[in-house]
Amino acid sequence: MRADPPGALHDWLDDEAGPVVRPYAMTGGRVRPTVGFDLVAFVHADPEADPDRHQLSQPEHRRILRLAAEPISVAEVSAHLDLALGVVRVLLGDLLDARLIAIHEPPATSYYPDDNILKAVVNGLRAL
């Protein structure tokens, strides 16, 4: 029988941080949300939805619901939870699929500034 090297049994424990949970464990190995979320999209929890009816697999799901009691951007959710944006997007996808949140995307713009305007802005900033 092979012996584990010293400390190998508890590599997941950091004395200062406590137990470390890898992002793929929070998302069940999923790396893509069921729906794409814009970084500046706003998330809002449905005040009439009952989260207890759904099997939320992670405590982060409930934290997101508390944060989203008032509209909050996807980027802010990621910052508040101190989680990678990809992980937050997967968790938000779970909540959206369960109809516990609503997403408000920024309006798509059909007008993109001319390259000459962008160059003029850059040149003006450089002149400062």
C-alpha cells in the first residue's frame, strides 16, 4: 500500500482561508451557463418566487438571491461573492432556469462610432 506524502491528505485546507472549494465543484463541473450573461446586465430576484421549492445545490445560490433583492449587475455579484465571473454566470443560469431571477440586459446599440472619431478621442487623450 502506497503512503501519501506528508500533508497530501489536507492540501485542500488553508490555515488562513479555511477549506478551499474549487470553482468546478460549485458548478458541478459545468463551465458554460445555459444563457449568456452580459457583464453589465442587471440581475433581480423575483420577490414572489419561493427558493425553497427548488433544490439549490450551492449556498452561493442563496447569497445571489439575497444580493439580487435589489437590481445588481453580474459584475457586482461576482465581486461580492469573490468568485470568477464564469462561475457566477453558471450559478446565475441555474437561478434563471429555476425562474428565481430576472435578467435585464442593456439595450443593444445599432450605432458604432466611426473609426475616425475613435482615433480623434485617442489622440485627444494622448495630448492631455
